[in-house]
Amino acid sequence: MNTRIFEGVKTPFYYYDKELLERTLDAIEACTAGTPMKVHYAIKANSEPEILRIISARGFGADCVSGNEIKAAIKCGFRPENIYYAGVGKTDDEILTGIDFGIGCFNIESIEEIDILSELAAKRGKKVTVALRVNPNIDAHTHEYITTGLKENKFGIDMRVLDEGIKKVKESEYLDLGGLHFHIGSQITINEPFKILCERINDLKAKYRLEGIEFRFFNVGGGLGIDYDNPDENPIPDFASYFDTILSDLHLDQGQEVHCELGRAIVGQCGSLISKVVLVKKGLEKSFVIIDAGMSDLIRPALYGAHHKIENISEAGKAADKVYDVVGPICESSDVFGKDELLPDTKRGDLIALRSAGAYGSAMSSGYNMRDLPGHLIR
């Protein structure tokens, strides 16, 4: 990482490698060209406008979970018909925003939401396409806070009441049932959960075909993880294996599409949080590298116990033979980025990079302790 491009930039800030983002998008396009797979970018991962414009320019769709995300997607060039709106608690105003923009699909997450959406669509006099989000009760073997497909999660409709949901949608003159939607969790690094999901979808497809119900698409959600430990060795996820699993295990009929919602896998590795060492505090038993970035800038370690690779980029190439705890300035004991980290001899003013921070980094930042939000640099 060339630190010269950071000269004069106030820390902490997020640095995004535009060339890596473009290569990541190239890899996705190479795997999906000529297939029935349509890729939607999950805006919640990173909503930086320049990043959204780069992704929308490739013709990707957008997965949104708020009315403001819909507005941001439109502003940054995503076509309305390629915008899908999910979320368990859509407000009336947010739903009307989606209807007024003419977005492609609403992913319905509860039986109760069907009536609400039907009523609001009637208010506008428009028929809207919907997909029912099914909770398939699949353990994605990930952190409990980012698993979304188990029966005790708040997301989706239990398969035991799916018949009721489909019936209600079919009875509404303002709702058009386009497909079924699924999402089983995030940061999934093995293919087995996706294989199981395809089996569930195949079973549901066969069941409803016998009842005369056909779906135009199946949305398998997102969840593909990245390598947080080795970002330089694996800067681009194994898209080939992921897409091959979905496209080979899911039994689509002629004309049916499969959609996915990739977020972290697209932007995670292109971003790093760059911070400066405020001081090195030498305790009796430990030495602490105290940096000017805190959990308000990157909350994943405090919230999930996540770990981002930590590098002293001012001392790149030097032996990492000193042990430090790397911590932030926030008045919380959980404001810790790494314990017993091996770094080169580190001093006040050195630049520290927290790698693989392009997803759920800046998007989750806050002004806690009345701190400024981190800046951004895209090169």
C-alpha cells in the first residue's frame, strides 16, 4: 500500500482501491455471463456514492433495505426495475417511495406485511411485484448476529405458513407474485449451506408446481464471505465455486431466473480503514498501540468479535516482531481492534491499516463520543 497517496489526508479515513473493485466486478461478470443469474448489490454493505456509481454502471441491480437506500440507488444510476426492497419493518412512507419510483420488487417478510403492501399499492392504484421471503431454517455456521435463516430469527416467513402467504398474495388485485426470496446469513465461507438452500428451493418449486403455481425467479440472497485473514492472497472471493453451486444445484425451468444479493463479497476487500498512532503506551505486562480510529469508525470487532488484519504501513517490509494490543480512543472497554498483534516496532505518527473494511465499515460508523465521521479516499 503506497502511503504517499495518503499525505495530507486527515485520519481516520476509509481508503478504497477502485482498481480492485473493478477487478472484482469483472470476476462476477465472467462467472454469470450467459446464465440466468442476476446479481443485485446489497447497498447496506457500503453506500458511498462513487462506489454505487461504479457498480450501477455495470448494470447490476440493487438490494435495498430502506427508503433512503432506494433514493440513493436511483440517484447513483441503478434502474428502478432492477431495485429490490427487503426488510422486516418497512414504513408506509418507505413502501410508498418504492411504489412511486416503480421499483422491481418488494420482498415481503411477514404475513402481516402482505395486507399493508396491498393497501398502499391500492392507494396509489398500482400493481406491484412481490417475492415472499421464506425462512428455510438453515444453519449457515456463522456468527449468531449475522445468521438470518433459522426459524427463531426475525426474518422471513416460516415455511409452515407459506401457503397462507401465497394465498393472500394471489387474492390481492394489487400484488403480483414474482418469486420466492431467501437469505440464510452472512460471511459464509463454505458451499454446503448454499447447497442445502438449493435443495429447499427445489422442493418448494416442485410442491407449488403441482398446485399450478409457477415462479418467475428465485432470490437466493447473499452471504458469500471474504478472507479477512489473508486479504492480499485472496483479494477476490471464489465466485466461480459459489455461482457454480447455485447454478448447478438449483433446478430452473426455461425462462426462470435466479437472483443473488452480494454485498461484502463485492466491496469488502477493496476498503481499508487508515488510522494514525496517537501514542504507544507501555504497561507493565503489555504495550498498547493507541490509534485515532475507534469503534465509532469500525464497529465490527466490538459488535461481532470480528478481526481485521492490522498492518503498520509506515513500516512496511520490516520484521513484525513486537507484540501489541491495538486499541482506539473511545471510552469503552470493547474499543479494541486486536490483542497480541505482531507488528514492526511502532511509534507515534505511524499509519495503521485495518484491512478488509470495505463492507459494514463506513456504513455502520457513528458520531459516538461526538467524534467526526471518518473521511473517504477512493483511488
